[in-house]
Amino acid sequence: MLKDRIINFSDTPVSINLKAYDILDCGKTASSNQEKVKIVEDGESCEHGSNMVTLILQTDTGRKSRVKFLVSLDEPFESILKKYCEKRELEFDKYLLQMEGDKIELTETPRDLDFEDDYMIDVVKSKKPVLQLVDENKKNYEFDDEILIV
């Protein structure tokens, strides 16, 4: 805080008229406790800051399966998929994410992929068990004394 004013993520030293001699008070506020992945219900307003984005996830059943999320740009897709699977009562480890046919890695974030509001993401059932995929991918690598050579 600066002179009893809460400083937002989007503020700059110029926008808040910060001087070299100013003292900033730091502490937790209600906005810092904001969920990083929040389901947006139908009809609910969805105003958000510059560090958040709205995404829509759906399965191949289309509109009936759509769930809109308000997420932090730095939140991994893994937590977004987990929240979707909880909402739709699906088994998390049997699904993956795709956009326009390209797989989205669960470690990636909306910021990594330059996502903007209302991007549509497909939740696709994996055709093979995860362990089988890992086992098949081993064929693409050579192992020598526990050193991976690609």
C-alpha cells in the first residue's frame, strides 16, 4: 500500500506517482487469496485483471460439456484440467488437452502459449494409458550409464 492505496499488479511507479522517499506497506490482501482457477457459472460477470484470462474447456460432446474458467496466466494447465475433471466427474489421468489438434502440455501455462480471453480448449480422452505412452517413447532414446542421449 502507498498512502492507504492498494497497489495493483498493473500499476507502475509512474501511475501511482511513486517517489524515491515513499514507503510501501506490504501485506496480504483479499485479492492475493483469489483463486488461481475459478469456474465461471452461466450469467456470472467475469471482470478480471491483466494477469487473468478466461478459457473454455469442452469434450467432444460439445456445448453440454463446456465449462468456462477464470485462470491466472501463470497457472499450469494441469490444475485447470484437474478442476474440469472434478466438475464433470471424469478421471483426470485419462484425459489430455488439445487446441486445434495440437497437444497442450500440462506443465505449460496460458502465458506460455500467449492465450487470450475465451480460447476454446478440447479435453480429449487419451487413447493409451500414460505408462504405455512413456514406455513407447523410450524407443526414441538411447540410454548409456544412466545418461540420456537424444
